[in-house]
Amino acid sequence: MQMAQFLEALESDLESMASLGDDTVSQAASRLSQAIRSSAGLRLLDALGQAAVELSAQLPSGHIEVRLSGQDPNLVYVEEDRAEAAPAADDASSARITLRLPEALKASVEAAAAREGVSVNTWIVRTLSREVAPLRGPRLGSRLSGFAKS
């Protein structure tokens, strides 16, 4: 999908609306058009990401990913690996739990797993493993606050 054509159409719409006004309005629309281009591109990517999450939720297996090629997004179907469901080699056994999540959180988890290209189960196991692992120095995203004196 070529994002440039959508952004150019948006700019064209803005210019045609601005032509109804005087030169001041036209100049303001031109500046606004340049400023809004990157923001509109990001909003379109957000919409595609949300669409991918909603479509993935309706599929019996696999999921939809949004992949960028340059600045152009592509929707890609990714088949779920059946091998991923197998327990890890270092785990002698596996356990099964039932987890109830709010729909918004479920969609966020599915989106995060899709971004990493793994199943939801794999993503949850990795995330939980990181959270319960003993601290070995600062973790990613940790902050230190305070002051130092030399």
C-alpha cells in the first residue's frame, strides 16, 4: 500500500478547501499541509495497526501484522507455528491456566505479540518470565532518581 497517495489526496483536499478563501487562507493551508503530513502518516499507521488487531481476533489461527517497507505499510498474514505451543526444552512440564482479560487489554496484548512476531501465549510467557526473574542489575525501562555529590 502506498501511503504517499493517501497523504497527497489529503493535501489536495486541504488545498481545494483553502481555495475558497483569500491568499492568507491559502498560505495558511499550505503551511498546515506541510505540518500535518507526518502526523497524518502516523495516524494512518495507527488505524492500520488497530485494523490488524481486530482482524487477527477474528481469525481461527495466525494473525495479521503491519510491516513497513520504507514508509509504505503492508498487511501480512502470519501463520501460527504449532511448534511454538510445545513446552520449552528446559521446562520438564507445562501448566495451563484460564485468564480473563478486559477486551482492551486483550487487544493490546495481541498487538504487542504481533509486533514481535510471536503468538500471544509466547508473548505472555516471555513477559511474565521477565517480570518474575530475579533482578540482575537495572532492567530495561527502570529509572534511577536522586542526586549525586562528587
